Amino acid sequence: MRSGLERKEVTGQIRKLVDTLFGNIPSGVGSKRKDLRLSHKELHKVLAKGAGWAVNQGFGYKADLEFIEEKGCIEGADPSLISNRALERGRPQLGTLGSGNHFVEVGYVDEVYDENTARALGLFKDQVTIIVHTGSRGLGHQVCDDYIKILMKSTQKYGIELPDRQLCCAPVNSKEGRQYLAAMAGAANYAFANRQIIFHWVRETFEQVFQMSSERLGLKLIYDVCHNIAKIETHKVAGKEMKVCVHRKGATRAFPPHHPDIPEDYKEVGQPVLIPGDMGRYSYVLVGTEKAMTETYGSTCHGAGRVMSRKQAMKVSQGRAIVRELEDQGITIRSAGKATVREEIPEAYKDVSQVVEVVFGAGISKKVVRLRPMGVIKG
């Protein structure tokens, strides 16, 4: 999200802003939102309608949907294919951040690489921005667990040889393949709704702290994009247009200018690409390119990626005051537990600038701006 605020207007309020965000957005393992109670029937609507359900409930604006991948709803979701265990895990967790590498970050634009594209995205130097990174929570995790068991059997059934058991699969048009895609679409729609609700609470938090409306604060959604999903898309394969199943895992869509699936506002510049880094360094906004369509099925990387396991990070950070270290760099952090902060230390991740230089150098994404964090809430 972007705001109309500049860094100097927020610096003195950042602690209050982070504390209020932390109070308004439940985070951490098993976090639940007490005042958002869903019936079984209502949860089925979330799984079928995604972010549109959230907007209809008063969480945000209809205009937000234009700036979400697939307008916030993957077609073909079938809630009946999602297990009761997954539904029970997901019902209390809608509108929550979760744990691990999930976060809400308030930052600012510290470097502009492409003035024209930045202007098209509504971005400028020293502008305050917000990134929300979370997904389908326990519901999506359970859908994955449930279908791994099914697909392990289907791999044998269809005589598919695997170099690694984790690559278990089924033909796209098989019964198992179709059912998985329909269940996964429901989990994706839950994730769209989850982020839309959190966007709404981010807006409310800024309104509380700055005592003015989100319209006056200029809080607008730039883009919401998936990075763990399989999509049926049309691409050129050996010179012929074909429908293919593109599975982006730790990867994100990077469609070029004039692609029919990107918002009208971005037709001339391409789809925004969001590549977050770690909580101590920076994140990037890029746009997709034609070369991504020919080289990587319209895809680029999603983030920096870890260089240390969580266990290693815990060991390296032992005895260190990580929160104080970040505060010394001008970054305020709140977390549901000390362990998360230690697991997520900046050096546990690659330097995202090096990763971004690779995708930029390969021509599959074009740099627009770099963001630096000011305040972060984590699970």
C-alpha cells in the first residue's frame, strides 16, 4: 500500500503506529481474531469469493479489487473439497498475520530507479508505504497436507516416477488434479480475503494514530500478488499459444505492459512485482517485462530467500538484543514472541539487493523503487 505521507511526518509517531498495528492485527502461532466470528456457511462464501467477500462485509473498497491478482478471486474454487480439519483451522484465523516470516512493515521509498513508472504506481521519494505478507494460514497448510497424501497415491496410480517424493503430483485433468486445483483455489481465496481484512485494519490504524480519514491520508492499494500458487494461463510454448499450468512457489507473477490480466492503471508500465527483503534492510517494487513472458512464463522471484535455517538463526542470535540492534538502525519492531525475532534476524536471509540485481540483469523484472523499513510487526 502507498500513503500520501512523507517519512518526516511518520518518524515521530512510528512507535505508536507499530504498537497500534500490533494491537489491531492478531499475530503469532495460532492467533485468532475474537470479534470476527464465521459460521460454517460464511466460511464457504470466503472460500468461493475471496477478497470480494471481505469488501462486501465492509473491509475496504470495491476499487481495491482492481489491484489484486485475479481481482481477489480464483475461479473454480470448491469448498466441499476442503476437509473439516482445514475448515476448523481456518475459521478463527481469518484476519490474522500468523508467525514465521509473515509481517506488516511500514517503510519509505529511499531510492527511485524509474521516475515515470514510479509516478504511474503513485510512488515518490521519502513516501511512506506499507507491505503486508501473509497467506491462507492453517487452512492452506492443512489443504496442502491433505492433498499431499492423495497425490502420493496418485503418483503411483498414474505410474509417475519421481526424483524426490516432495514432487508428488497428478495429471492436471485427472480427478485428483482437478480436485486439488479446486481446493487450492479456495485456500487462495481465503488468503486474498485475509490480506484484504488486514489492509482494512492497517487503514484504521493510520486513521487512529493520525486522526484523519484514510482518504485524506492517501492510503491506496498498489498491488496484491500471490507467490505460492498454481494457475492455468496461456503462454507461448515452442512458438504456439497453449494453456499451461504455471506453478509459482517462492515466485511471483511478472506480466508485461498491455497484458490483459493487469489493472488498466498499469497498462503502460506493466504489473507491479513485490520482492520483500528482511526486517533490517530493504524491499523492492519492480514491474514485469516481455522477456519474463518468453523466459519464465511471466514470473520472477518472490523474496530474498533464507541462507540460515531457523535453528541456525536461533544459535547465531543467542545472547543478542535483536530488538535493540534494530532500534539502533531506526527500525521499531513488535513481535508475538522473542523466538520469531531471533529466527528472522536479517543475516538469516540473502541480501535482497543481490537477488534483485539478478532478476533485473536477466531482464525478467524492471526496478522501480527501493523501500526501507521504519517499523515492523511480526508473529
